[in-house]
Amino acid sequence: MITRAADNKYAILTDILGDEDHLGDMDFKVTGKRDGICGVQMDIKVDGLSMDTMREGTRASRRGRLFILMRCMHVCLPHVKK
């Protein structure tokens, strides 16, 4: 999450590179499988965090996790069948 100080508008960023770790206001890592979350790690660099922001971050992490898992399945499963 990165927040613009002028109006407190924020954006939730999703990546796997870690570039936002030192630039962002919140670093929120979520691991899991298709059916749920296995682990969470969060660093918050701002005062307070709303439940709406947490929900938005959790939804974004789910979309990203499912995307990565589906890509892995499409690449790896055909090789297992051979």
C-alpha cells in the first residue's frame, strides 16, 4: 500500500518482487493454497489501518495467489503426466 500524503488516497500494489517493501506504507505478505491462507506477515509504517483496507489487501492477495497457482498448474501438470 502506498499513500499520497496530500489527500490520504492510497493504492494497493500486488507483486512478488519486493520493490514496494521499502517504499510503501504497508508490506502485506500472504501465502496459501487455492482454498485458503496458510500464513500472513505484515509491516505497517503508518498510524492506523481500516478494516476496509485490510479486506482490500486480502482480496488483492487472493487474486494474485490464484493467478500464480493457476499458472503453475498449467506449466507443471503437463510435465507430470508425461
